[in-house]
Amino acid sequence: MFFPAATPAVQRPFNRRQFLKAAGSAAILPAVLPARGAQGSGAAANNRINLGVIGMGLQGPNNTRAFLALEDCQVVAACDLDANHLQAAVKMINEAYGSRDCKGYHDYRELLGRDDIDAVMIAVPDHWHEIVATEAARRKKDIYGEKPLGHTIAEQQAIVRAVQENGIVWQMGSWQRSVPTFHKAAEIVRNGLIGTVTHVDVGLPGGNTDLDNVERDALASLAALGDKAASLEQIVQGTPAWNHLVSEPPPQLDYEMWIGPSRMEPYIRARSHKTWRWNYNTGGGQLMDWIGHHCDIAHWGLGFDHTGPLEVEGTGDLPPAHAVWNTAPRFRFELKYPENVTMTVAGGYPEIKTGVKWVGTEGWVWVDRGGFEASNPAWKRGKSLPRELRKVKLYTSFNHQQNFLDCIYTRQETVTPVEVGHHSTIPGHLCLISMLTGRKIRWDAQEEKILDDPEASKLLTRAYRAPWKMS
């Protein structure tokens, strides 16, 4: 995972808790704050933003390392339901600071209960996003939250409400907006250099990736018993192969809490930790893992940050619903947007390159993490467009984590506020609903509801396992 280089810290005259108290927790005007660098360089520890990190599996450690590199914050607490992950996180944080000040927590509610914590980074599995994020918002913690925003559209709506009602600064972990090539590509489109946009390709990865070799190990153990299954998508509940893979959870993992609001299922190593994303009970497959990145950039270039598709239709190679891995490794959807724009969202189709490609009446541009191409070779030169072509200037951020910290002080919107994260992810949820129902989905983007399909509308939310409840 690539993150842009850190930017220098900014000296603050007093910390955020003192500032909020002085302002009576009212809306804060950026003009009240000192100019950058007014107090010199470097920040004293007590002027830093105190940050707690929740979820230290795959993305959490990456995000935490990025924050550790910045002088405007101090990571003071970490939380994870796996004791080994938690121990490693606390060790990493304390070694970075040369201290023993970071405290570990098993329960996120204890971390959020600390009055001295200003903000949190949340990188828990998808099925926990709504519960943790809304609680953090109610506790008045600013939030750096991982994508997708929620496990369902209803959960995302609840998060947006909580963030808005509590005046929370939110940064979506869609860090591509803080990378120059994505910024330049989106500005090329927004400035009309490719003419009127007619179509966009949003290419996502395909396949259910074997993170930590859990599939390899599972299939090897089955092969030793004479079962030659080719993938975990073929192994279904009730078979000897399934029963062989079921085990007691490891002692370091609080599995009851980890499943949380989702349907209780027997523990299988290949469905936990990083590979929870290949089970619709806890994740959303490659579609939902990546829609918050590339559809986010597609919307940015189109100027569609606060709208959505009108129609969604498509298919995917769905494994059996009760397979160990049941998320579609290959999928393709066609979406209709306002202004006669169409979009293809696909994963596992080689003709749809990963990344984003906008096609207009006068040209095209494509961008991904590893490349940038355009119909006009001149657009490839330089990190940004020439000044005379930038009639529309998009929000500029050079470091996603620093942008979050800066906005905590100014109370201004981040480069990816919660509303943007919500609308960037809605198309993925609608694609998933279309695939699961086998029907075209008509969407009212203003009212945020599915039209004329009560059965499909039920998939806008999900049941919660007691005692957990959605906000």
C-alpha cells in the first residue's frame, strides 16, 4: 500500500481539547486559528492531536505507520480483538516514540471512553463499521475511517447522520485523492479537456486473493485426506471438507465479539482476519473492497460526488451461498448516470483495465496506481495541469493523513469527507444487490431508495445479531 510522503508538521498554540472547550464546542471558524508556521517548526507533545487506532489487522498497521510519521499527532491507544495483533501494535507504536505511553484495549468502547483522545483511525472489518463509527461520532471523536463506508447502504446513512449531527471531521481512507496522478487525471476531465464525458470504465481486481496463504494451507490439508478441491469457493457447508476446516477459534481471538452484529458462523481460519472480505456475512468481495477507491476517483472527475447512478444492472460468478468463500471473483455491471453518462464496473475482465478511464467526445484519460495514459500525450507531462488549463481546481492534498490532521484544527472538510465516501460506495452496493437479485436496479439518488422493487429494497439493510443494534 503506497502513501505519499509526509509533509512537515505545523506548530499549534494549544491543543484541540483546549480549543474546543474555549469555543464551547460550537462551530469553529478557521480564521480563529494561527497561520501555518506562526510558532516556528515542530510541535510539543501536549500540542499534538491524541489519536486512537481501532483494528490492527491488514490496513490498520499501514495507516498507523503513516500517522506515526507525522508530528501533529500522538498515537496514544490501540484496540484489537486479537491479542497477538494488539501486542504487536502497541509494541510498534511505543518503539516508534521510544516510550511506553501507548495503551492497548480489547474493547473499542473503553478506548472511545477516554476524554483525552481527540480522534480515531478505524480499520475494522466491514461488518463492524457502522457500530464503531457511530459510537466514535457520538463520543465527539474525529474519524479517519476505512472504506467501504458501511456494510450496507442503511449503515452508511446512519454513519453520515452521526457524523453530521456531531460536527465530526471525517477522512475516508480513499487515499488516491491525495496522489498527484489521480488528481491530475480528475482535473483533466473536470476542465473539459476530453470534451463531454460519455462513458467511464471502473476496473477492479478480480479473484478472491489468497491473503496469508490461508487457501493454500486449507486445500493442502484437504488434499492430504484425498479431497482435491480446487478452491474454497467449491467447499460448501455440510460436507466433510467443510467440517474438516471448521475448528475452535485460536485462544488469542475473541471470536464471539469479532462476529459481533453478523450472523454467527463456525470459525474457519480462511474466513477470519484478512480473508473475512471473501464472505458476504462480514465483507463484500473485491467489488466492495475496491469500489471506494476507483469509483471515488471516477466520481471526482465527473463532478458526481453528491449524486449517484439511475440504473444498475449486471452479473457475477457467484459461488454457492454457503461456500467457504462466497463472494464473486468475477463480475461486470453497467450503470446509467445523469447527463447521459454510462459506466462499466468490472472485475476479472482483462479488457477492462484496473483503474479509471473516462471517455469523452474529444479524447480520453486513464489512471491507475501504476500508470497514466491519455489520448493527448502532452497531458502526461508534469505532476499537474498547466495553470492556464486549470479553470476548475480540485481540492489539493499531498498527504492523506496530514490532511485529516490539518482539518481537525481548521474544522474544514477533508479531501474525502463522509458524504463523498457514502456516494462513492453506493454504486458498489447497488451492483451487489443487482447481482444477488438478478435484476436491474432503479435508484433514486435524491431520496436514496430503490424504486419499485420491495424485495431488492430489503437488501439495503441487514439483520443484526443480538445484542447489537444499528444506530
